[in-house]
Amino acid sequence: MNELLALFTRSSRLMRTAADEAMSRHGVRVGQNLLLEVLWETDGLTPGEVAGRLHVATPTVVKSANRMAAAGLLIRKGDPADGRLVRLYLTDRARGVRRAVEQERDELERRMTATLTPDERAYLRSALIKIIVQLADSRGPADAGGLADAGGPADAGGPAGAGGMLGGTAGPAPGVRAGVQRATGQRRPVQPG
């Protein structure tokens, strides 16, 4: 296996395991926290709308939402204006774990970047965003909203859960924002730090 790919794979597994341990302390499974973050931002979305914000397939959201409803985190209600649609709403329990889940996420970020300097965090963030754009955008770096040419850090925040995952406060250059939003699934404008 290619060394870089092996390092990505190992770090991803370790991070996922640590995140699952942290989230499960609050009755949330890793991945479900991402769906919760979208609904904490805008409650009452359809599974398709959530999927669009997370850049995943709608059936993935439906499957997760079914498990979350069984766990008492969500309720599904028919859309009064369009009976074909189902909307996802947070329960009081889901609202109640928000602060704890956000604190766990922040602590995990601190833990995984504890040995990195601020410059290393900035370059890691920049490199990861470039990789995401390259792999997510079949047109390649030339049409990635200028992100591939960004030499410095970029804000990877947003409801998809990447918010603050690598620390730092510097935002992207103005020509980079669209690519960052596309790479991270962020819907609101990226604000410079």
C-alpha cells in the first residue's frame, strides 16, 4: 500500500474510533453527530435536504435517521404542504446533548492536533481541503473554485462537522471560499478569521 494512503487510512480509523467513543458517551454514534449538527442549524429538513448539506446519498440519511428515531434523537413528521415528504425534527434529548457533543468534538480536535504547531495545523487543513476538492470534483483542481491554488490555511467549518476540526483561525482568500464551501459542505459564507 502507498505510504501516504496507509497513513490516511490509519489516522482516519483512529480518529473515527476516538470520535465514536466520545459521541457514544452521549447516546450518539459517530456520523449521527453530523446529521445532528445540520438539524441544530436548521431543524425540520427533509432527508434529501440533509443529504445535500452533508454530500451523501439520501438513503444514507434515511438509514441513519431511522436509527436515530429509534434512539429517541429524532422524530419524523409528514410535510403538511406535501404529503410525499417527510421532515426530520430534533427531540428534546437531541437538543440536550448539543453542548456535550460540541465539547467532545472540540476536545478531540485538541487531542489530535496537540503536537502540531499552528503552521502545521494550517498547512494540514489546506492540504486536506485540496485533497477533498480534488477527489470530490471530477473536473480537477483547475475548476475547484480557486481552492487548489490556495497556499495557506482555509476555514473548514460548517454543519457537516468539519468545523474547527484542525484548529486555527485564518480564513480563506476571497477567491477560495466557493471551493471551501463545496469541499466541506458548508452552506453559509465562510468568514475570514
